[in-house]
Amino acid sequence: MILLRPDCLVFREKDGESVPSSVHEITLELVGAYPGNLDQDLVHNAAEAVLHYFKAEKGQSTVSMAEFSEALERALRGLGLEVKHFTLTPHEPSDPQRPPVVETDLSALAEGEAQHCELLFFPRLRDLLRSRLNGAPLVLRFHGLRRCVKRLTGASHWTGDCQRLNDQIVEFLRTCLSSEKTHDGCILEVR
């Protein structure tokens, strides 16, 4: 038996096949490109609530797309958003030239940095974020945060200093993205 990532559910498709997927990826497909006035943290929190509902409250790790989309709609309405029924097909960007997701490995960025070199790391991270926004992606995904932090701090296990640097990096990315004029509805995802 394969252990399912904590942020995933197994989605039953109409043809009977079951596919494990991150609730955030499915939410992005259902909601599509977030309008500029829709708070991405709010949508992220609603997806987390739906994940908790199925896993903790109902004891389910397998759901249909219809069940998930209905629960997500209820969660978003409960947060005060007007939601029309989601389409159950992946969202196609209005601009086919716009890439849906651009991924970056933070741990690879930290590889070149010596221990305790956050001063060099942050300007490189800002430049990297700006270059990734050139293609106007729908989602800007940074992964490998934990390995990156441990590399920069020189820690072999997670410490309070690691958590502080982790939070600094996430806040830095949010600040940089919000200061860019070209981010136009881009979702920031940091793992």
C-alpha cells in the first residue's frame, strides 16, 4: 500500500479509475485562474477545510470530483463568497500562451549558498521570482522549502531558527510577488 501525502485525496473518476491528487491542484482546476479580487489565501484555506472534512470528519481518503466540488462550494459560500457551480473539467486558461504552472526548486537555489548566507540568498530569490513571472504563469510554485532552510541554516534537524527562516522566506516571496506589477492574478504556492 502506498502512503498518500497529507495534502492529497484519491479522486474517483467517471470511468471508475482512481487518481491521487493534491486538493490544491484540484481546487485550481475547479476554480480556474483566480480573479484579481479573490483572496488566494481564502481559497487555499477553504481547500484545507474540505481536505480536513473528508479525511478527519468523514474518514474518507477517496472521493468523487462531484463530492469534492460540492464541499468546496459550500466552504467558499460559508466564507461569504458567491460561487457558481464549478465545471468538473480542468480550467483552460483564456490565453493558451500563458503557462498554467511554473515550478522552482528552492533547495537547488540554496545549493550554491554557503551556510548562513541568507544575505546572498534573498536577492537571488527576488531575481528568480521576477524572471519566472515573465511568462505570466497562473501559478508560481516553489518547492523544496524545508531542504532549502536546512541547507541555509546548516541544521540537520528542524529547529526554531529553521522555522523563523522558513517564515521569512515565505513572507519575502509574498512581498516580492505583491510588489510586482506583472503578477496579474498569479497564485503563489510554497511547499
